Amino acid sequence: MPGHFTFYTEEIKNNQAVFSESESKHMVQVLRYSQGDTIEFTNGKGTIFKGSLLEANRKSVVAKVEEKTTSDIPDTVLVLGILKSSDRMETVVEKCVELGINTIHLMPSENSERKKVNLDKLYKTAIAAMKQSHGNYLPSIKVSSIQEIIQEYGDKLMLAHCRDGFKALPKVLNRDSIICVGPEGDFSEKEIDLFKVAKATEISLGKRILRAETAAIAAITLANLNA
Amino acid sequence: MPGHFTFYTEEIKNNQAVFSESESKHMVQVLRYSQGDTIEFTNGKGTIFKGSLLEANRKSVVAKVEEKTTSDIPDTVLVLGILKSSDRMETVVEKCVELGINTIHLMPSENSERKKVNLDKLYKTAIAAMKQSHGNYLPSIKVSSIQEIIQEYGDKLMLAHCRDGFKALPKVLNRDSIICVGPEGDFSEKEIDLFKVAKATEISLGKRILRAETAAIAAITLANLNA
């Protein structure tokens, strides 16, 4: 089944790629790859490799690198208030990886009912989405406070919130955008004020009220596909 | 909790709105509304009403219409190959209703593993999304063959598929667009040929390979939010 998935490993040395136990199991036990088969894989850092399997057992797969292609990595960044539903956070991660994303910051907002995040599970979702969509980049996913976010990005932040006021149109979004979307119930007034003091650009995502995860997916779509 | 939901009923006569048993239960038992409370509701056909509850028991709620506002209804149409996962079809319906959609055609494609659809369940998802996002329009959701679709829309169809060839950029999408997205595994060659004979416009959704439901959500986002 060549081309069906792009597998993932960061362990690539001397033209040999070693796959983790879970990747090996998926490849050998689920997808029935065997020695000599050709696969496509990525290091999650912008490079896609082609290679043939030197060893193929379900605990360990080793491939010989035969070709590599490096392409651009995505620049878009998402800041998302931590959502109550971990399923909905997984949906955001999945869709963002497909559409192209560099970094996802999960921010414990005043209105976040949940404060903790299972990053392992979100990384698993991200890896699955990257493999499925033949992606070349595994985003960094981390929990960051509003202070850390403002310090890192300052006036580059694009703030999509539901309160009234003047807002830029969605066409301002582009591949370098740093997009902020609140949790269910939106960012708090205090948080919006902090973003405004940092000179974030307030943007509109249309007249309709979108769920937090829909707003995030819509903004990442526009950032990546605005012509 | 006024303003938290926009409720839904089509039974509005002589300035009185009567709600179904499930809407009544949601309003009274779950959200604890009682007689005299003010609610917002829609007929799903473009009008938002405000009114106060004359009767509020969990089998039947009646409201007196006090205000009404009519606004534009969405024009965007989605044709989606029937997906294997009904969860993923529900996600598409939910996001499309939030973003704004007039009609969703579910098309039994040659590559659709599933041929039947639970329309009742999808309508429930659509109603919930409309209520949650304070929408004013409940789309029509139906199963349509490729022949019916081509006959209805012909050269107005915008075809997003993954095969190679010249494609228009996402910026051609706008609020009147009729967008076609295949199921998992895409439309078949034969289906793509039928669309081409009908003079559909082939469009690109970027270089990445998107899952069927991500492509649908991305295209509807662009159609509604392209400036």
C-alpha cells in the first residue's frame, strides 16, 4: 500500500530510519508491510523520505533512505483557550495539522473550565493527522499562559473574539498569522484588554457566532488558503 | 439564561409559537426556563423572534412573539460524497450550519463505503448547531445522486478533488458557491469526468491532502468568509 500513509520517525542516522514500537506495529501488523516494501516517511521537520524496509517486525521496523525531499514548513500559529471537551481539542489539532500549522499554544483562559491538557493524546492525534495527510511537519503543542503568549508575539497577535467593536476582515490573515481564539464563553474582558494593550489586531470571522473550535479551524483555513 | 440559545420551531401562528416536545424538554427541564421568561427563537427560515413564555411545561412550551428580525439566509451549497464515518458527517453538518449553509446534498459516490444516511440524526445535529450559534436558517439535508446534482447545478458546480490538473485558486469561492467534495478516497475518475462534462470548475484547496470532511469545512469557510 505505498503512498497510503506517510510514516513518522525522528530517528534517522546514516541513511537508516528506525521506527518506534507503535509505528512498527501499525506498519507491520495493521497495514501488513514486509521486508523490501517501499514506504514514505517524514521526520516531522519538513523532510519527506522514501525508503525500503530492511527489517519489518511488529516491534521494530528499519528502513533504508533512498530519496529525500525537503519542502517549506508551515508558519501559522494558533493560540486556543483550553476547551472543556478534549474531543473538540483533538478535532482542532487534527484539522490544523492537515491544513498546516507550526505551533499550537493551549492557553488556560479565565473562562476555561478545564485547566489541564493531555498533551500526549494531542500529539498522538497530530501524528495520525500528519501521517494521514502526507504532511511533513509535526507542530509543537504546548500549554502557555497569556503572559508568555504576549511576551512571545506581542503586536503580531490576531485576536478573534465575539465582543463588539471595530475588527479587521478575515482577508488580513495569511501564512504568518498568529491567531488567538478563546475557549467556550470566549476570552474574558480582562484578557481581551491585555491583548489590546499588547496591540493585537482584532479580527472578525463573519457575522455568525462560531463555536471555539470552529473559529479556530476557520481562521487556520483562511490563514493558509487566503490567496 | 436569555441569549444562551436560539430555540427552534416552525409552528408560529397568530403571534404564538408552539415548541416540540424535545425543544420544550430542553428549555424547561435542562435549562430551567419558566413562565414569563424571555427567549429567542427562529423558524429556521431566516427570521429570529423574541418572545415571552406563556406556558412552560416540559412537554409543551408556548411563547408569545414580541419582536421579529429577518435577515439574509445563506446561499452556499455543499455536495459531499457519503462518508464512512457518521461522526465525521455530523462534524461537517455542525460546522457548515455554524458557518452558514443553504443545502447539503449527500451523494452516494462510487467510493462511498456507506450508501445510506441517517438524515434524522443529521437534522438533530443541524438543529443543535443552529440553536448554539444563534443561527436563523436550518439547511435542507438530502441524499442526491450525481445525475440529480449535475441536472440541478450544471456548470455552477465547484469541484474540489485531489487528482492532478489545472485548478482555480480558493479565492474563486464565494457565498453563492456550490461546492463538491468526494468521500474518503475522493470521487472516482468516472464521476470527475461527469462533472467535467457538465463544465464544473475544478478548484484547489492548497497543496496539502485534506480529509474529506476537512476539505468540506475549509471550502465552506472560504465561501462564506472570502472577502
